[in-house]
Amino acid sequence: MTRPFIRPELAARLLPWREFAAAVLTLAAGGWLFSLGGFLFRPLGVAVMLAAALWALGAWRRRQFTTRIAAPGLVEIEEGAIRYFGARALGGEIALRDLDQIRLLRLGGQAHWRLRSRTGEAVLIPAQAAGAASLADAFAALPGFDLGRAAAALAADHAFQTVWERRP
């Protein structure tokens, strides 16, 4: 019988940090390139460090969206549309171009994204549904969307909070 290299409990705690850790390691590699000096390695090191710093910032913000799957249903993002396939409740689909408002609601102690279209149709997606972490990338494509504000809303315990609204 083989034993895992890392205890499963520790691996589960480190899992949300894996992208951020990779970005920090890339930042360190860029620092090493910069330390080699010369006309080639210094600019290359600066470029790698700059790209890694931007990657680390994005990974830090997306980390809030990465949670364990504890809610029923599946989220899928395809061709500019967000689809939620509910296991117990109704699912739905909404196109990103038709999205008018994003709210974060707490129902029964669980966070849910409420996506409303211009026509008033709404889709309620549990934040801990399978695939819900990909919502961060979809939301980031919206004009004026602040990923840091969404991450702060996930961390807060407010009953509901408007995270984004389309400006006319």
C-alpha cells in the first residue's frame, strides 16, 4: 500500500493556493534571471517578473472563487453564455452580453450568485456548485467589473450585496 506524499487534509487546504504559488515561483525565477545581469537577462528577468506579478494578483483575487464543491448543480461557461444545471432547483442560462446585474445573496447560510438579464430574467447559482470558480473569468470580461469587490463580497457575511450593474 502506498502512502501519499502529503496528507489529504493538508493537500485540500493547499489546493486553492496552487495558482498563486506557481505565480510566486515564476516571480522568483524572473528575479534569478535578472540577477544574472547583462543586456539579455536583465530585461528578460524584468519582463518575467512583471508578468508573474500580474499573474499573482489575478490568482490572489480568483482564490476566493475556488471553494470545495458543497452545493448541487453544475456551472458551465460556453460561447459567452453562463449555464447552470441545477440538481434540485431549476437551472438556467444567461448570455454575458444580456447580463444587467450581479448580486451575491446568502440563502440558508450559503452564498449564491443572482444573475439578472436586461429582460428581468434571473438565474440563481450556488457559489459552491461544481464549476462555479470559472465565473470569475466570465465576470472579469464584463465592463467595469471589479474582481476584488466580488472577492470581498464572498468573504463578507452580508445578506445580499450588489456586486456589478451595467451602466447605460
